[in-house]
Amino acid sequence: MDGDGTYGNLTADCGFYRAVSVGDTIWEDANANGQQDEAESGLAGAQVLLTAADGVTPVVDLDGNEVTAMTTGADGAYRFERLKPASYSLTVIPPPEAAYQLTQGGADPDQDNSASDSNCVAQDGGFRTPVFDLFAPADEASTDYHNPNVDCGFYRTVSVGDSVWLDRNGDGARSDNEGGIPNVTVRLLDSNDEPAVNIFGDEVSPVKTDQTGRYRFSLLPEGAYKVSVDIPVGYLPTLSVPDPNTDLSHDSNGIDQINSSTINSQAVDLSFGQEPLDKDGDSSSNLTVGFGFIPQGHVQIPTLSQWGIMLLSGLLALFAWRRRVL
């Protein structure tokens, strides 16, 4: 009996909690600055998996159903709903065929409420967010609590390179016995002959060819580039193929001689997933922009195609002369 003379059980209680959810955007960070800028779009085809705090254990929703991974669409959006209040972790797998790299960031979602930065870190060979809590604040008036601030950004790059080599027979095609020329300065230009910039907006520094004559420029955004080579002392450019987009790994692409000391390629278009695979198996790199040189005084023998061009030019000149005479 209670103190007021009535009977009752004052220890029977009921507890309730509100559903929670998480989700926002997996995006392509074009300038790799760790912030989703206005012009940067979502990343399609990324797998997003919600796990327990250990990053491994599967979780279930309020209905007892296991929360399975989802794949982002064109907008890069993801969302996991009807979750129990708990601590979670998010694992993101970008499209494997695109070789995406993780952008800078990795802030703890519980300490950082930005909806435009990247929260992923590289861990256990994958990409995962730090552990974050999904608990509805006591003063939250909405029926469900949603955290829109857990995001991950990725970027992809292209590269260009090949080698500077000694064309012993002067035919414009690299043979197996024709080695590279080391310590040659190589520069990367944009299509307007200005110094190129990498994905971070930094000017690309010149490089020196290694002991095998090889060079490479990496971490580039997609676009058109020219490769500029300092002509080695005592050498002259060999016969060249004008178009570096033919993806031929044995030809010379030094066609535009700027002055006595520098020769450039014409513009090579670098597009992710469209580059030749024959040298490194990587469709994001073009390693076929080579430069052949011959020693000064070497007599070059024109190729059949060049003989044809010279013959045609001679015939046209003869025809024009005859017209003037007649």
C-alpha cells in the first residue's frame, strides 16, 4: 500500500528512443583540397558500407534487417536510415577500375560538423571514417535524428612520360639496341606553352631523365599537354612523328623545335581510362611520348613515307613551274 492508502507499482517504466540516420555525399575532389567545391560532382559507383565501431561487424536496423552496402549514383549520395542509436563507422570503396586516391582530410565527424569536407582516412588497405556517434540530442525536436556531415572525397590523376634516347641509325624509330640518354632536362607545358600545373594547382617542376633516359610527370588533371626537352649537347633531333596521340611507344615525338636548344612535342591529350596499357598496364598514363636524337654530323636516311612526301613536293613544284613557263 502506498502512503496515500492506495495500491500501486511505482517501479514499472518504459524506455523509448528515436531512429537515427546518416548520409551525405561521396564526391570527386577535382583539386584535391579536401573540400567539396561548388563545381565538384558526386562520385558514382562507390560502395558505401555501414559497420559497427570496429569497422567490421555488420549492423542491423530497427526492423532487425542487416544493413547492406549501397552503391552511389551520379550524385554520389548515400543514406542509411532507421538505425539504432549507437557508434558506427563508414567504409567507402571507390570504383576500382578508376584508381581513385583519397583526398586530404580525415576529421572526426563527431568533432567536425562540416558537410563539405572529407572524413575518410586510409586504414587496413581501404578507406574508412573515424568512429562517429549517432545519438539524438535531448533537445532535438524532430522525430528522427539525421547526421548529414559524414563525407568522403577522392581524386584521380593522369600522367605522361617515356624516354629520351639515342637514335643510332637515324630512322626515327627506337630499336632494341638504342639506349636512353640520361640527365636531360624535360619540362611539361600546357596547350598554350605555359608551365603546366598539377592537380593541387602547383607548377610542375622540370625533371631530369634517369640513367635509362626515362622521365615521367604525374598527379596531373585531365587535359592537353606538351612535353619540352632540352636538346642534349652534341645532338640533333631525329626524324619525328607529329602526332603524339598515336600511342606508338617506339617513335620520336619531338617535332616543334623552339630554338637551337629546345624541342617540343605537339599537344598530347590525357584522358583518364583512355591511355595505352602496353608499358605499365595503367589506363591513366601515357608513356609513349618519346624523343630521339642523333649525333651532330650524322646523315639521316629518310623513311619511305618521307621519300614519298619529298617526291610529291617535287612533282608539285615542277607542275607549278611548267604552268608559269607556259
